[in-house]
Amino acid sequence: MNAPRREPEQLRSHQWYGTDGLRSFSHRARTRQLGYLPEEHLGKPVIAILNTWSDINPCHVHLRDRAQAVKRGVWQAGGFPLEFPVSTLSETFQKPTPMLYRNLLAMETEELLRSYPVDGAVLMGGCDKSTPALLMGAATVDLPTVFVPAGPMLPGHWRGETLGSGTDMWKYWDDKRAGLIGDCEMTELESGLARSPGHCMTMGTASTLTAAAEALGVTVPGASSIPAVDSGHDRMAAKAGLAIVELVHQDRRLSDILTEDAFTDAVTTVLGLGGSTNAVIHLIAMAGRAGVRLTLDDFDRLARAVPVLANVRPGGQKYLMEDFHFAGGLPGFLSRITDLLHLDRPTVCHDTLREQLAGALVHDDDVIRTRTDPVAAEGGVAVLRGNLCPDGAVIKHIAAEPHLLKHTGPAVVFDDYRTMQRTINDPDLGITADSVLVLRNAGPKGGPGMPEYGMLPIPDHLLKQGVRDMVRISDARMSGTSYGACVLHVAPESYVGGPLALVRTGDPITLDVESRTLHLHVDDAELERRRADWTPPPARYERGYGALYNEQITQADTGCDFEFLARPGKVADPYAG
């Protein structure tokens, strides 16, 4: 992929630096003010490094150092790197949910890349919403681009057990509520669950989406599974710096990579990994920004063709991302499903995916299973339809107890998450293991921001009886590290009058994953009577970004993008003279 150097006047940054006008004189003078010599930047590809590092984002706390490795690679290849701090979306701390701000980071990414004198971009992120946000914004600008994943943290440890972040948090919290462990054990778990920089090391949303980015072809090969603190992560970052300069010289833009075939392969990859349900929303949004139409039906169609081969928690039973990495990582995984992929499309490091996967091997058949011994025969996410979700809903059925995949039970309805938290253990609700817990007003507008409320807690009295899963339905999302028979992303959401708004406690609901249906057993005439009595809730925000969000956000089945950003149309580069 060594391309001839582009002439300086062919570079986008030439508009800022290379003309004879007053503005170019000013730009050069201000660059001297920054301390740079003309020889360091004039006529060279200017590379923007968009860094989501923050002191309060443990997933990205090491990215300040990794940016230096990216710069090494850029300098070595003859480019000129400039680091831009951008919004950090910390899944751990940002409330009500970083999903509320995904599109804000996408806007920031788009406008920074368009408005500054840059020829290419390296995007640094990994925590759940940062990967789609950065790629959504960059896709709209369409410069040569490489993505640097933050990498998974090291496995957790506690009393001889290997812990998976998120997944074991839910497990042991339920054990505490059931009276099986106490405060001393929980204090120890606080120090053992997440023990290094990096995002969750289960196949949660972060690992799912960085794997999707690698499958799309926008990362260095094998990048998505390298542990955050491994020296290989530094080397990967430096290689990304080398690669972006070559991409600029080739003028290989993001639109050359993010094709319809690439998104089909990314969906196939996510499903074969048993990845997070959140990937459905994010990939639909990312594809839309790239001008590719991706729908829920595409996910369901592809899910029926690809087996789950990654034995990584929570969809798998045993392993974590470090095990996956040393078993062959994503190249090894993809080498086992090449017949399902489009191998002749380009990536940022190779002319074809076929070339990129040449020589890829799997070193542990229990971590990355063979096609004859899959974790599950079909992809890990199912798309449901029915009178309760006319625009669709999703379930990660491989992470649910099998006996619940076909279940009918009476609804117990909660109008909002706070009420649910306060009353879930109320014996007057009469909740049994057969009940179907329903949470509404937790979707894109109702949440607000569609928080990860979908793994509704099981009542204490049932936990003490040994119940560890129930059918739960909501218009919310669920952490990719979570598990259980949780129906999510019900669309349209209850806040805008979707059928979920009409459910009453006691209504029978049937979930049937095999037939892909979710049905409320209430006749149409009664539902119409209830709809006539329904009153829209008040707006969540009266002003500010929240008001813009409420006005522009689309529903889960179309990716929760902003309408004014998702619509077709181009924005010209600014005039720099």
C-alpha cells in the first residue's frame, strides 16, 4: 500500500497554508506561534488525532499516552500530527446516559474535521458510544480515516475467580440481594472487578463495536482485542499513524471503506461474536451516515445464517477478551466465516479484506469455536415483531435462560425507572417467576436518551428462591455486559404513544423467539379505547441541548440519530482564503 507522495497543492491543508494570500500568511504565522518550523509541516499531510481521553473515563485514561504513539507513526511516515481533545463519553459516570450525547460527539467530530486544515484523521475511542459517534461524524466529512480502539482492560480477579467487568457486577449484586454474600465480599469485589485502564473485557458493547470497526476495515488488523495495557497496543497506535499518512497519499477516503458490503460484514461479525444488542442501533446510525441503508430486517436475516463462534462472556460461558485476543483475535475469528464475508473490499491497511486475512489462524478452538462446534447455531440477536412492537424490538437470546424463549405471562407494569426501583420488592405487586416485567418511558425521548435500564432487577424474594432470569420488556437499552431474557428497543417507544404505553398490569404477553414474535393479548378495540384515554407526557427539556435532542431524535429502529444530521445532503468545505 505504498503510494507516491501527493504534491503539496493536492493536499486539503494547502488551502490554509499554501497560497499567497493574507489568510495563508496569517495561518503560517500562527503556526510559528505554536513553535513549529516550516519544515515540520508545510507540504506534508496534516493529520488530526481526535482523542477522547479524560480523567473521569477509565476506558480512555491511557489514550493520552497512546496519542504519542500515533504521532510517532505519523512523523515516521512524513506527516504532521495535531491532537484535538474531543468529548469523552464515559459509560460509567455520564448521566442520564452517554447515549444522550452520542450525536453531540458525532457533531463535534464532523465540524472539527471540516473546519480545520487537516488531510486525514485518526480517531481514538472505545467506550460504548465513542466508537459510533466518532465514525458517524468522520463518515459525514469523508477524509482518509483510521480508528484506534482503546482496548479491553485486564481480566478481573477475586478469591480465585476470574471476573468479567459488568457481567460479574450484575451477578454478584444479585447474590448480595439474595443474601449469599455480604458487604465484605462486595468491598473486595470493588477492587478486583476492573483493575486496569481499558473498556469492558467481556463481549459487551465496547468490545462489540470496536470489533465492528475492525470488521468494517477502519482499524489496523487485530487492533480491537489488544489489551489496553499491552505493549502491542502502543505498537498498534504507531502503526495507525503510519497507515493514515499512506491513506492520505492514496486519497483513500472513508467512503471507499464504509461500503454496503462492509456494513453487511460488520453485522455478520457482531452476530457471530454474540455481541451487544446496542450494536443494532449504532450500526444502523453509522450506516446511515455513510449513505448505506441498514435495517432491523438485515440483522434478523443475517442472524439466521451465521453461528456464534466466540465463547466470550456474557453470550459465551467462559472466556474474556484477552483470551479471545491470544486465541487469534478478530482475524482468527473472521478466518472461520470467510464464506459469509465480502473479501474483495478494501480496508485501511490492505487493498482487500482477503489479503488482510491471509495467514490468520485460530490458536484455541474452545475460545473461537469451529463451525461444527458453535456456541449457538444462529447469531446472538433476534429481531421481534408483533402488536407490542410494530417497528421492532430485539433480544440477545443466547444470554437468556432457554425455558423463557417461549413464554406467556401476566404483565407487571412500571411507568418509569425510579418507580420501578422503589416498588420492585413490594409484595402487593404479586410478582412471580412467570410474571413479565414491563418498563416504559425509558426510550430515546422518554429516558431521556434511552438509558441502559432494560435488565430490570428481579425482586429480592425471587432471587432468594433461586430465580435468576425473567422475561422483561422495555423501550430502553441494556448494557452489552448484561444477560437475561430482556426484550429491548421496543419501537415506537411508549413516550410517543407506542403500544407499550397501553399495556396494563395483568395483560397477558407472549414472547416467542423462534417465531420472532412479541404479542400483547388485548383485542384491537380495547387498545383503541386505551389509546383514546392516553395523554402524552410533558417534554423532558424546556431548553438547551436536551430540547434539541427531543426535537430531532429518531426511534431505535432507525438508529437514534438526529433527523437533521441523518438526512441526505452535502456540506461544502469552508473557504480558507
